Amino acid sequence: MALRLLMLGPPGAGKGTQAVQIARDHAVPKISTGDMLRDAVASGSALGMQVKETVARGQLVSDDLIVALVRDRLAAGDAAAGFVLDGFPRTEAQARALDTLLDGAPLTVVEISVPDEELVRRVRGRRICESCGTTVSAFDGDPSVAQACRNCGGRLVQRSDDSETVVRERLKVYWRETEPMIRFYQDRPTFRRVDGARAPRDVYAAIAEAIGSVAAGR
Ligand code: AMP
């Protein structure tokens, strides 16, 4: 069955990592608005120039711009059978726009919750492979993790918006703009919350169970 899944939760909750695996399991694309914006900034496109400063400060780009980006991406053929959305929606206006785009298609919503101090610790230690985009934690205890990607040997770098100051700003934005949006979904029968302060495989199992229970109407 087609999976249309929203992964909600603060920066550092593990949405991206879990979204990769869940998307692979269901053979649907993972659509991350953060990745799309970072690609645009890296390529120096007009969109990239427009959003560069906002992303660097950890603030939200405009709803109109993001909704247009997602509308185009969802219209691509590979999203017809489903998708995993990571980092969108982040405001109630975006959530309402998504409902309009989906036009009644069923949507599973999973929120990953993690305490703030744990998020700051995780995000400060997060490194991303320059070549393949794999995310690793520099707190794994293995010093090599800070040097080369286990997957492809690529260079591991810190996202420029993962500095402590910007992370705290992103968390502030999250609690102000995004967390209230969760109320928009939380009374739906297809909404589930999972505890994200656990090992990634346990969080993965909880998400898989949540998806299964929504599909079964439990
Ligand atoms: P992320 O990788 O999801 O943490 O996103 C990185 C940055 O991209 C955010 O801090 C925002 O500046 C911007 N961004 C990503 N998704 C959205 C969105 N849905 N609405 C507004 N800004 C976004």
C-alpha cells in the first residue's frame, strides 16, 4: 500500500536518519525540504541565493516559497506512489497547504519527541558526509567517525547551521512555530508519537509499528 508519511519533530530528533530507512523499506522517495534548500544554496541557484541567509541563521524561509517547492516535488512521478516528508510542514499554514495538495489522500503522521538538551548535544556532534550525505554522530566513541564516512570514505563535515548558537535558535523557532502546528494533526486517528530518546534501531522499530498500526486502523 502507498505510504504517505510525515516525520515531525525538532532538529536532531532523528527524522532524517529514520526517513531514509523508512523510505527505502516502502520504495518511496524521502523528500527533505532542508536537503532541497541546502542543494540550492550549494549550487548557487536563484533559489539558493534567496534562502542562504535565512537558513544560515536557523530561521524559517517563507511559507509561499516552501509550499511551491513541495508542490513541484510532489508532482514528480516518483512521488505518485507515496513519500516520506522530512522537515515539512513546519507551520500551520504549510500544514493546511499540504492538506490541499493531498486532496484527501491518506496521510500517516509520526512525531519523534526528544528532550531539548539531548537535541543540542546530538546536533552539535552531528557530521554529514560531503559525498553521500550520510549523517553520523561524532559522539559514537569511535574517533574515526570524526574523520571519514563509514559508507563511502568521504569527508565528514559539520552543517554550518549545526553550531550551538544556530541550533539554539532553530530550537526556539521550533517551539514557537512548529510545535504548535502539531496540534493541527494530533487529534487525527493517523497521528502517532514515538519516544526518540533511544537507540536509532529502537526508534526505527517504534516508527515501523506506528505505521503498521495506522495502516491496520488500530
Ligand atoms: P532541516 O534540514 O530540516 O533542519 O532544515 C534546515 C533549514 O532549512 C531550516 O533551519 C530552515 O531554515 C530551512 N527549512 C527547511 N524546511 C523548511 C520549511 N518547511 N519551512 C521553512 N524553512 C525550512
